[in-house]
Amino acid sequence: MISRILIISTSREMAPQPTVPIGAAWVAEGLQLAGFHVKLLDLCFQRDPLHAIGSSLRTFQPDGIALSVRNLDNCDFLSPVSFLPELKQMVDFIKSVTDARILIGGAGVSIMPVQLLEYLGLDHAVVGEGERAAAEFFSCPDGDALATVAGVVGRSGEMVGGPCRLPPDAVPPRLHRWVDTGRYLMYEPVLPVQGKRGCANRCLYCTYRRIEGESWRLREPGAVVDEMATLVDVTGAREFEFVDSIFNQPEGYLEALLEEILKRRLKATLRISSLAPKGITRAQIKLMERAGITSLVVTPESACDTTLAALRKDFTERDIHHAAELLAGSGINVLWCFLLGAPQEDDSSLAKTIRFINTGVRKRDAAFITTGIRVYPGTGLHQQAIEDGLLDASHNLLMPSFYFSPKLSPQEARRALEQGISDLSRCIFVSDTRQSSVSTLRRIGTLLRLPKPFWSYAGYLNTITAGRRAISREWPTLPARQK
């Protein structure tokens, strides 16, 4: 009978900032509520992860181990790095020193569970939410019943028990009980909060629907504010970031949540990690300012209707420009995110995006530019890559593989950016966020109590690192077909 479970948050990525393992903490809480003795080992700040794992195995002596995998790689076309070799090293070490029952889960696992099980030599994975699935998995008396747990898949890929979708408030989040929040607050004084799960959109490249479900599942606004108020009291945090897939969807939830924050007079600074440009109103912006929103991320991905349609977006160029006009009159800092090389991208569509960056992005704001799009199995982009001859159908996609429009080469895109963008200092590339100067500037800002999103330092960063940025390097050429 399993009674002691060690949860291991395996993410060690520090760029652009270390990410609090909110999902692992939720699962830890769910397991404890189910009656298990639980310990969460966070490897983010461990210099020697194998030593940390070995120490926890010796002292805690678990008979169940849950591995949380957030990302498979850094999703950087210009400097791709896979996190899987280190993960496999951890798994091999664990298997060599203990016979404990092992379950893997997390966002990275949900995207391609069968491929990961084969690569790691494991037998069971959670797809989607793990709070209840993990408890039922470790409660099973024998191996034959494990594959029947809802949300769990084996190497065959079959989910015998069907998917497991919980009411969003089924497990109360108590982040501070499981995570050293003070350590994270030293790097950037902000904690994550999730108001809902799932996504009803159908974007060509996105994996949210597989990870969290295909419909919106909303937490009660009062429960969300309760969580934030508790974190203020216990951790001293005064800044929170809403990490919902899209903060302003479905219609009406933004207003309900922010009105509850105002009603409760929560004294905190707030950020939004993803806002869709469609449907933004002046009243919403005013409400966000009153509630304490100081920065947000808008994710149009392109400023051209042809590319937006290819990405299956439900908004248009007109929506993007209207959102920019409304936000230009606000005091909220804005980061605009774009994907270069999407299906149907060519020199004319890229020119529209560049023109928007020049005219629609205020001088105080920034543009985050991702070059190439990471391809994941089961997405529309995966099929598009096969049809365009960029990927072989047998490719398992475990290692970083990217889509870049056949109508535009990476080298042509680079030249267009260099020649077309009027102020490159306000543009950030994924590789830029991994420079040590980003961490230094962020830590200085934290020490001086000038908390800002990392991208607020873009201008300083690009001045300091002139000549060493992603735009200054040779960009890769995609092979004729990735196998």
C-alpha cells in the first residue's frame, strides 16, 4: 500500500525568470487531501539535481514518485535546447535506486505522453490535470488497475478510463505550503494565479486544449481573490500575474474577477500574461487600471489577415489596431507578441507586422518576436508541416522541430526586420532572455523595489548587448525535411 509520495518538479529553466511550479503544488495538495504523506522537491534552484533527488529518496523513503515536466525544450528556433536528456538522466537514476511506483505528468507530458514514456522507459503518464488522477493512480492496489485510472495513459496511448476534468475549485491552491515562494520572489516579486482552465479557441499551433481541455472552466472570483489574499498575508507578495490561457475570455469573466478584487480592496499590483486583441473595450481598460493592472501581454502573433486566418485566429488586423489605439491612452505597459514564419507568411505579410511594430507599439512598450513555431503532435500545424514537406510523418517531435513558412526564408525575415523596424531596441527575441544581463537587471530592480516584467528592461538590455543579440547572429536554414 502506497502512503508516501515524492513529487519532483523537474523544471530548471531560469530564463526569462524561474517559473513557480503551480501545477505541481496543486497536485501535492490534491494528494495530501486524499490522505497521502507528500513532499514536493523543486529542482529549479538545485545545482546538483541528482544529489537532491538522492537525498530526498534516502530521507523521505517514498513508495510513490510523481514527476512534473513543464517544458520539453526552450522553443527557440535560433538556439534550440532540449531538456529531455537531463530528464532521462533523472529517471534512470531514480529507477536505479528505488522500486517506487512512478507517474509522470505536467504540461510537457500532456503534449506527447506516449513518446515520452518510450523515451524515458516508463509505463504511465497523466494527460491533463493530475490532482485527482494522481491520487487514484497511487491508490490502485496492483499494476493491472493502473491503466484504468481516468486521465492516465500507458505506452499504447489508450486512455482506458477516459479523460479527467475537475471543477476548477475542486482542490484549493495552497502554493505557499509546497513551494519556497521567497526564493522565487527574490528573482522577481510576482506570484502566478490562475482564474480558469481550458481554452475554447482553435489556434493552429496551440496545445492548451490538450493540456487543460477544450472549454472554459471558471473558478469563482471570490475563491481566486481568497487565494491572492492568503498569499499576501503568508508570503508578503504584493504582485500577482494572471496566467490564464486568455484573460479576457470568455466574455464577462474579466469584469467579474476584477470587480471582486476592487470589492475586497486587495492591495496588490497585477499583471496579465495573455490578452486577446479582440473585443477589448475602453471600459475594460479603465477597470483594469482601477483594479491595479500595471502590465499585460497581448498575443496577436501577426498583424496580417492572411496569416491570422492561417493560424485560425478569431480576430483581424482591424481588431489589433483598435486594441492598440485603446491601450495607447492607458497607463498600462504592454508587450506585443508575434510569431515569424507562420503558414502563409511572406514578405508582404511580414511587412504588415513590421509596420504595426513601428506605429502600433508605443515607445514605452516592447515587441516579443518568436522566430519559427515549435511543432507539436496532434496540432493543425503538425499536419501543415507534413503537407508543406517540412516534416516527415514518422518524426516523433520529441526533439525541437519548427515550422517556418516555405514562402519566406529565415534569412529574408531577418533582413526585413533589420531594414524595416525603426527601433530594434524595443524588440525582444527568445534568445535575448537567456543573457545574464537580463537576470542582473531584474535582480537590481527587485532589490531597489522597482518590480517590472523582465521585458521592461528590453531597451537597457539591447543597449548593453549591442552586437550580440539574436538579430545580429546568423539565422539557421531549415532542412528540406526534418526526420
